[in-house]
Amino acid sequence: MRKIILGVAVSLDGFIEGPNGEYDWCFTDQDYGMSDFFKRIDTLFMGRKTYEMLQSMGEAASAGIPKFKEYIFSTTLDKVKEGATLIKEDVKAEVEKTKKEKGKDIWLFGGAGLTTSLMNLGLVDELSLAVHPIILGAGKPLFSNITKRRHLKLIDSKTYLSGLAALTYHFV
């Protein structure tokens, strides 16, 4: 069965974006293992806000990212771009069905709300965190409103001269 991997950049104090929604603190000076990560996946899950942000950025948003099958989760959107699939209801059943399909793993790309929903449904299999050596002090937290404690096992770690630590966890 395919895995859902939450792959995200996070500050040392646990934020995925700064207090004004900024991402300027994320390192882009080298690959940081993304090429290998992209080889593992063929599908992208994202929430409405992430989808709309990427759409507003145009071609620049996908620079360096291969083409993946995209699923957009939203209760308010009525349509999404051609080639993408809109999931409006019965999230658990749709995600479970997608996980059973043939293919590579699935990247849970963005959306704090979607992340919370899938975590609370027990559908996320792996965390791939790029922990940046910065304390933002405020912003959007990686996790909020998680309903139960989840234990993790560190399965891989790599550090870079920049101070970034790439950590991969499985749920136990």
C-alpha cells in the first residue's frame, strides 16, 4: 500500500510559515535530498489555501518540482485546474482508496488544516521534516488541534553544513 508522507519545512520552534505567511526563511541553496524524495512519490495532496497560493504564483510555483498527479481537498471550491482531482467530501474513504491504488507514495504537500484532518484520521504514515535552524517566534504551527498522542520512530536523519536537519519518522 502507498504511504502518505507529510514532507515539510519547519522552523526549530515548530512553524511552517512566519507570522505574515512568509517562507523566506526556507533554504533553497541546494537540493537537501529533494531529488531523492521526488523519486519516491507520484501524487500530491494539498488543501485549498495551498492550491490557491500555488495557482496565484503561476509557473514559478512549480519550478524544480516534477509533474505529479494532484488531489485538491476543499469543501468550498467547485472546480480545480485540468488534470487535478477535487475531493470535497468523505475524505477518509477517498484517501484510503487512493492509498490502495497502484503507484508510488503520496506527498502531503501543504495545508495545516488538511494535515490536521489526515493526522486525526490516522492516515499519515511518515513525517519528512526539514528542520531549519531558525526561531521564528510566531507563525503557523506545524501541528495544531491534534486529537491524540502519536508515537514516532526516527528512521533516518541527515544534517547539512547550513544547519538544516532532515528527519524522517514513521508512526509506531
